Amino acid sequence: MVELSQEASKSLAQLRQWLKWRNLLLAALLPGGLLVGWVTNVFDIRWLLLAYISAWLVCFVIVRQRVRYWPCPFCRKPVLKKGPFQPFDFTSKCLHCHRNLKPSSV
């Protein structure tokens, strides 16, 4: 087991917090959209669905970019950004130094 510095463990804890926000936003898209769609249909508020989708999209892009460009505590390069076409954002290792970022291994 590798002993982490206080700064590295704090950075990993913050990264995990942003990952939780990203996952929460992904999980909230469908139920929230269905609820807003129902409210839009029942109360005839047409702009509400557009407002919900716009707000969700802005929040998701901000959180996704924050996670993708988070500096690795070991190599200081972005954890999930290696090139312009990096489609898969769900990894548990840094794409540069390949160190595991899971809490059980560090």
C-alpha cells in the first residue's frame, strides 16, 4: 500500500466528490425529465421542459469538464484527458501515469 501525502489524498477526495456529482446528474436526467414533462403537460407550461434540459446540460458540461481536467495527484496531468478524442470518461486510473485512483488501492 502506498502512503499518500496529505495534498494527494485531499485531491483524490475532491475528485471523488466531483465524480459523485457527475453520476448524480446522469442518474437524475431521466426521472427529472419525466417529472418535468408531466408537469409541463398537466399545467401547460411549455417553457419548463426547455429550461430543465438547458439547466441540466449546463450543469453536466461544467461538472464533466471539471472531472476531465482534474490534475492527477501523482503526475499533475489531467486525469481523464489524454487527447482530443477521449470518449470514455469512466475510468479508475490516470490515463497518463496509470496509477489507480480508487480509494481502496491508494
